[in-house]
Amino acid sequence: MGLIKAFASSVGSVFADQWKEYFQVDSMTNDQLVVKAKKTTKGNNKGNNDIISNGSVVSVADGQVALIVEDGRIVEFCAEPGRFVWDSSSEPSMLCGEFFKGMVDSFKKIGERFTFGGDTGKNQRVYFVNTKEIIDNKFGTTTPMVYDDRYYGTALYIRYFGQFSFRIKDPILFFTSIAGNVSDGYNKDELMSFCREEFMTALDTSLSMLSADGIKFSQIPQKQREIARYMSETLDEEWGRRRGMDIVSVAISKVTPDEKSRARIEEFDTNLMHSNPGAMAGGLAYAQMQAMQNAAKNSGGAVNGFVGLGMMNGLSGSSAPAQQTLINTAKQLHGDSAPETPARADTWKCSCGAENSGKFCAECGSKKPEKEEWKCSCGHMNTGKFCSECGAKKVTGYVCRCGYTSPSPFKFCPECGSKQE
């Protein structure tokens, strides 16, 4: 009793009578997991709906696996699309197709089939199992779940929602362990009635793995591949080995913390923002501005308000040092160098390289060089290379009123004859 490909029997007597009985399921919806095929007869042959006559045709479509069940036990299967003929005299061909080679092992584990001395059993049925990806399986948490967020350094309570998809990877194992010898079919709602709790438990475990990897709670929707992999590993025993099912994808569309967790997150983000030197100084400046605005609105008059504000600043010293201290602390937290002390305006650099503010170098004792003054032709005294009054360049040497210049001193100008002062 086995299935053989229709084209291989096209010249035999078996295929000649193939139109007596026909078993097929045109299409299986996303909700149908197992469907019992009904016999289609031609001519006057009505036959028994639970008896497969010799020469009957079984048509298998893509995304389907046909199971031949005899008295509650699987005796043959076909995972290849096409038309096949039932031959009561042949052995099971076990057509596993390209993706279901593991079904042979599952078939052998079931045990020897009943032969009834070469006759058919009392009950024979053809079932089709949906092997396509079963999508649109929604899930969601009813109560907040704990998520140990390493980024925030605390346990957050979050709710999450989304959908997942799965696939029946071993139809024989799925049929024998879950669907069974159903009268008409087995749908997705029946499966999810007891599998959904297992899924949610496994999802919690998978999210804890993301937490161990240091994933921030708001980044969970971006880790769909990792979640699907973790889910397959977590559900391998319950779904994979026992029921022949496998998780294909898990899509978490929304993650929301509860009110207390949200408050902790906002507080953390605010503190993190204020650790930035610019944000810290800006926050303090904003607070001072608010204090001045409130002082101007004082019920006793703006003058009294600003008097009180001045007294407060006097008692606290001044806000400027405190502001600078906060900025310096923030720089150290961010790994910046130590706060720099503003350079004094009267500092000078000695020839030895040391910076000084006094009249003598603290390193070598050299005296601070005196700045040489010179008088511009406009009469203004200067120390730089250009006159700060008229912009004229400093002239090196001796200059007459007429404009004559000489590098050495002279009593009378050779140009105009005037005596020099």
C-alpha cells in the first residue's frame, strides 16, 4: 500500500482507472493546519468515503504534505507536489521531498503498519497538513514584565505587543502528537489555546537573554532576528522535538514602560543631559533667569524682590563660582582634562620658556624685559610695531622732520639742513 507518481504508472492498468476516486484540498487558509480530504468520485461509483480504492489519485499542492492514515496509524506520506496513485500492492514510497527528509525517521518511530493480510483496513483517510509559514499570531502582556536594563542600571517593568509566525517542520510528528485522527480538521485557534502560554514564557526567557547582552529596552523591537533565534532555542523541546513546530519570526511592535519605570527613565535621562558641561551651565543660567523673573513679579514690589535675590546671592557667595565648579566637575566626569585657570593679562614668557606674572622669572631669575617705547611722527607714544593712533609702521633709526631716515645719528639733516633735536 503506497503512493507512486502518476506519470510512472501512465501506461499501466492502475492509472487507467484513476478517475474513480480523487483526494485533494485545493487551498488551505492561514488558519487551517490539518484538513481531512473528501473523496471525489466520478460515474456511478460512490464508494466508502473512508476507504481508498486501488488506483485512487491523491493530488498534493505546494505547501502541503499528504498523510495516509489507516485505522488511526500513518502508513504513507507524500511531501512532494504533484499527482500520485494509490497502489494497494506496493510498499510505502515515503516521498519526503526536499525539505522534509526528517519525516522518514518520524515514520519509522511510529512502528510497523497494519497489513491485514494484504487487505485494506477498516478505516482509511487522507489528511493534508499545512506546511506554509503560519502568520498573524498576535501576542501581548496582560501585566508589566520585569526587564533588567543594564543601560539604566535598574529593573524596569514593561509591556510589549506584537505578532509571530511558525511553521510545521515535521508533519508526521505534529499529526501524531497534537492533531490526531480528527474528523474534519484542526485549526490554529485550537493549537494556540494551549501553546500561547508556552510562547509567552519562552518570550520572557528570550528577552532576559537580550538583557544579558546589554540591549536597552527601547531597542527590543530592533532585535527581531535575535529574538526569533532565542525563541527557537527556548522552545526546541516543547515545540520542536515534541510537536514538530518551529518559530520563524517574532516581531515586537511596541514596548512601553509602566508609570514608575517611565519616571525613573526620565530622571535618569535628565541627569545624564545635565552631566554635559554646556547643558549644566545652561540649566543654571536658566534657573537664575527664572529667579530674576519671579523677583520682578514679587507681590511686595520688584525692588523688594531683587533685594531678596541679592541677599540670597550674598549668603550663597555668588552663583558664578558654583557654576564654574559644576562645569569643571562635569568635564572630569566626561574624561576631559582638568579645568584650566584663565591666564592673567599681565603674564610674560621668559627666554627660558617659563610663564611668569611678576617682575622676575620664577625659574631662572631673569628680569622682565622692559617694553621699548617709540614716538610716532604724529606725536603718539607706542610700544608695538605700529602706531596705535595713526597706524604708521615703527621706523628703526633716526628720522628728520622732512622724512629723511638714517641708521646713525646726525646733527644736521643732509637733505634740508635743519638741526636735529
